[in-house]
Amino acid sequence: MNSLKFQRVLIASFCFFLLQSYAVQGLVRIGLTMGNNTSFNKNGVGMITSDEDIYYGEITIGTPGQRFTVVFDTGSSDLWVPSGNWKGKKPHNLYDWKRSSTFRPTGRKPVTITYGTGSVIGVLSLETVNVGGTTITGQNFTEGRSTPTDKDPLLGETFDGILGLGNPKLSVTRTSPVWESMVKQGKIEQKIFSIWFGRSKDSGAGGEIVFGGKNPAHYTGEHTYVPVSGVRYFFQMNNIFVGTIDTKKCSTGCQVFVDSGSSSIRGPPGLIADINGKIGAEQKCSNLEKLPDVTFTISGRSFSISPRDYIHQVDNYCTSRFQAETEAGVNYWTLGLPFMRAVHTVYDYSLPNVHIGFAKSV
């Protein structure tokens, strides 16, 4: 009996150890691994990156779950995946409501969701959605049926759809986004989520999105938190340095927001042209090793990105990821993947006003 009791205690201790090893603060973790394959398990979602331009991973929709690769996008708030007669130029997984026991119609309301690079037309539905092992019931999402033209960029993407993590007020469908549903249904311990994107040149680099907390293994130092405002969660950026050169840009403050669905850093055309001029990148990459870091000042703290973050290199052809905003009348900045690969980012909803935190990624 004593031997049997000891064995039970040993097994229980081992199981507890395993549970601890799989969790970071008891959170919903989505691991991002760079490579050619994705994996899905109860502890997270494997992710890949497409030419370092975007990161995406698997979720499931329906019962039994139908798998889709989606971009986790802080610049939008709706969830959509392709369905029906979607004519993707690359193989895409298609949602089929007939295969799901948890599908619920919503009047089949037609919707159009527009992004900076493409639009999707579809119908609104209700389903069970699983994100990183966490199940959300009665979730609104859009079944993408078509695009406005046969040349729409979304048809040629390697991912299936988009899961928006931005301000719920950005929702085109005027429904509760996935993140908001997680909070309302009590699926997480803390009202925060954090994003880490690895750099492809680092051995074993990947990334991780944690719903309900943050993973200390992916940042160093304390986070600097800033309050945000407006539907895009704007905050103030106070200066930009190229190497040791003070550009004098944003010295009186610039509006900026963080967009995990953007592969570039965008700003007013004149300011972007000046920064690219100071960077001085050669198209044939001849001076790549000599290019300076670019540093942003946010709430009195400096956050630097290196050439490997802001230069897009294909063979021996280099282009800057600092790009001019093309939409007329836009005078704010967008900090996309070049910034987020260097800076661990936390969205904190625990306070009356949303705050975003930044710390150096490792």
C-alpha cells in the first residue's frame, strides 16, 4: 500500500510539473515557429512567416473543428475565413457550414470588409472558434465568398483569413470580436495579450502570442506603458533618430499606432523620404552592413530597430520598409512588423483606458 501511495504521489507530481511547463502564468499561448509546416495542439498554434512579411497561424472553426491559417491583426477587429466558391490563386481551406454541428445562421447578412491591401465580400455567421486551445462559443465571423475583382491581393495570399485584435469599434460587422468574446466568456486570467515576433536570421526564431499575460522569456527589462485613444489606439511618439542623427521629426509629438498586420512602417510622405535619405540604403545591398539603427522615442524611452528589421532583402536587392502613407489626408504613423520584431508588445485592457506596453525583444 505504501509503495502504491508513493507511486500515485510521484505520478501526480509529474503531471503537475508538466502542466507548469506548458503554461506561462496559466495562459493561452500561441507559439510561432518559422518553417514550412504548422502544427496544432491543445497548448498552442504553430505559425509561419511569409518572406518575413506577415506572421500567421492556425485556428479552428466549427464542430468538429475546421482548420484555417489566419493573420492575428491588431489593425482590424473582424474574423473572416474563405468559404463557398472562394477563388483563391493559392490553395485555401474553405469553411463548410454543413460539416459543423455548432453553426448558427444570422440572417446571412452580406458584409464587405476592406483592408489596406484588398477586400473580402461574404456573409455573417455564428460558430464555435478555438484559438490556442481556448474555445469561444457563439462567435460571429464572416464567411468570405468573393473579392471585388479577380486581381484582389487576398486571393493570392498564403494564409486563409484574418483574425482582428484591434479596437472593437473598428469592427465592420458591428459584432463582438474574438478577443472581446474571450474576455466576456471568462476564458483568460488577465485582460491582456502580448505579441512577440522573432527574427528569421536567429536560430530557431519564431514568435508567440499570449492571451492573458506575457512570457518573460521574450523580453528584457520592464515594459513602458502608454495610454491610447481613438478607434485605432493612437499614442504619442516623440522623436526619431537615424543612427546618432536627430531627425527632428515628431519632436512636438506624432500620432502613431501599432499594426501587426502591416509589413512596413508608414508615415507622411515627406517625413518618410527624409528618413530613407538619411538611412541611405543601396538597392544592390552594397552597404547593408553599414546601415544605422533607427530609434523611436516613446514616453521618454528609446526603442531601436536594426537594418535586419527595416530592410527587405531578396537575393541582392534591398528595399526599405519605411514607406510613405498613400491615403490622402493621413498624417499619423503606423508601426508594423519592422518595429514589432524588435519590440515586445503588450495590450492591457485591465485599466479603464487601454494601455500598450513596450519592451526590448529577446
